[in-house]
Amino acid sequence: MNQHATRVNDTTIRVPVSLLKPGMFVCRLDRPWLGTPFLMQGFLIQTNAEIGTLTDLCNQVYVDTQKSLISLQSQKRKRFSRRPIDDHFQYTPAIDREIAKTGLKSVLPVYSQTVKTLRSCFQEYAKNQLISAPILEQQIDHCLNAVLLNGPAMAWLSRVKSHSQYTSEHSMHVSMLAMVFAVHCGWSKEEARNAGLAGLLFDLGKLRIPQQILNKPGPLSESEWELFHDHPKWGRYYLEKSGFNHSVVEAAYYHHERPDGTGYPAKRVGSQTPILARLIRILDSFDAITSYRSYAQEKTIFEATKLLYRGRGTSYDQHLVDQFIAMIGVYPVGTIVELSTGEIAVVIGQNNDRKLLPKVSVVRDKNKNPTREKLVNLKDIVDENGQARIAIKSMLNDGSFGLYMKDYTKQLLIS
Ligand SMILES: [Fe+2]
């Protein structure tokens, strides 16, 4: 054990934050868990970002040596890093690749058709024409069926980003996530349908705002803010006129309200804001934070969930944030990650018993060069003691090392 770490009992050591490493299992902090972004009171360090957060919050933490993936008994015994790992491609979970491919193939037609329908609705709206509620409702019913049959594939598509058509793509992502969330939480079919429609249409009023305001890199002037703050009112006006149901109209009107009452346009507090509007606010932020926008660099899912968590109770509904983070999990399918080997991979499947060790497809070698796709179930790459030999080092943004989910998905579908 490192001289600066102190043994507390048979299974626990106290470690200064400067000595933390991915693979250590943190079982206690030197402060209460409450008020930290960590959901679980005890977790395995997976990324350097988590170490950064611990460094911000604590001086030292307590590490469970039995639950850690790296040996902490002695500096001389480093099973995790010393063992050769170039034989880890012997295991090929080809079946998971096929499941991912089949799932994507089954949902892609309805997804693409919905994008097309949505874009034509936006065009009608731009020409001051009413949106056809029955056409969109019918389309969202097809999407909901696809979510019920293949939620993970729909969630995957919400990770595929292109840097153009942000508005329609963003609305689609929010809509799909809203339906996946509604199904996950056991909402009724009617509620799930409203969630999908609200996701598509909540920001309709923004199309009334001049592009130079929406894409302005610097801060908005007071008059520009006033114009921008009117978009929920525009949304409500047109959705009501187009005949959409009350829940969807309300979600568009109240999606910028905050639990602490500092939102707009009505400054509603807590549960005074309808639940669907509270959910859309979370999904809107989540997808925007993890997407490229002209005025902000996209962030990883880990960073986005951390921001949502920090805003619980003030900016975002506390209970819904908890449920959403529990739903998306630690490494959602369609996430780009760097492995402890230095290789770059895409998460293609989950292991319910080892959520921190998913199934991945390695697409860049340790030097970050493109490589022949290799499929690895991290859960199965263990040493003689059953300890994982490869961990996820960090989550990466779309486009890191030239890897885009859009291209990977295309390649998966045609291969
Ligand atoms: Fe908005």
C-alpha cells in the first residue's frame, strides 16, 4: 500500500485524493454524500473526470480494497496493469453486434419518416400555416410502438448527431428520450404518446426567433432576451391553434420553468409546473449539453449528468433527474469511450450484472489509429482472480479521434 494511504480495517484504506486511480472503489468520503453529484453511496472510479470531482470535493476518501478492480494490497502486485492484455479479442460477442444491428434496422425507417414529417411540419409553420396534429400524432404512435419493441435502439439513435439540422434533430432526440423515459417509468400509453409529441414540438416557438439571436456566440442584449423569452408563448399559441392536446401545449409553454421559481414565462415553483414540462426541460438540457452547438462545445454524458445532478431542486426537478440518470445508466449504448488499454470503442450492449463493464466494439487502436473492428465483452476479460483487466478510462465526445456515431452506425447497418 502506498505510504500516504492508511489502512482503516481489513477491507478499507483511507486514500488522499491525489493518489486516486480508476478502478478504485470509493466506499466513503470525508464529507456527507448529500450535496455531491454521486448518486450511489459507494462507487467504482471509472474516469479521470470522477477523480477531478472527488479532488474538488474532498481531501481524502475511503477505498474498499475488495471491491476495487485494482490491487491495493501492495505496490509490488499490480495485476491490473501488468498482465498482458493483447489476447482480449479472443472473446467475440458477435451476437450483441447482430442484436444492435437488427434493432437499429427495425427502428430506422420509422425514425427517418418521423424526422421527415417533423421537418415538413416546421416548414408549414415557417409559412404561417397550422401544423397537422393528426399526421404527427399518427407518426408518434409508430415511434412509440418502436420504442416499446426496441427502446435501446431508439436510445442509440438519440446519440447519433450531425452538426446540421440541429433543431429537428434535437427535437427528435428529446422526443425519443421522452418516450423511452415514459415507458421506463411505466407511464400510460396516452402519457407516453404526449411525451413523444411534446418532445417533438416543445421548442416550436423558437422558429419565430431570428437565427442571429439563436446562434449568437456572445451574451444577448436585453431586447434580444425579451424576444427569446417569448418563444414558449409562440409555441403555445400555434400548438393550441393546431389542435394539439392540453398536455402537449402546456409542456411547450412551461418547459423553461425551474423548481426554484426563477424560470419563465410564469415563474412557477416546483410541482406547479406540469410534470411533462419538467421532464422536457431535463431532456432538452441533456441533449443540448451533449450536442455540438455554434456557441458551446458539446460535453460527455458524464459531464451532462453531473450538471443535471447539480441543478436538482433548483434548475431541474429532483425526482425526475434521479429517475433519468438511473434510466440512462453509466455507459449508454452508443457512447464513445476510451479503454484503459488506450483503445477507443463504442458501447454496443450492457451487462446487467456488471453495468460498469459493458460490451464494446473497439474501432481505434491504442495509438488512436483506425483498426479492424473488434468486439469485446469487458465483463469477461478477467484475470485468474475474476478481476476485470480492462476498464473504461473515460467517456468521449462524438467526433473524438475522428470517430462519429453517425459514421459508425452507418457502417454497422451496411456491414
Ligand atoms: Fe425552449
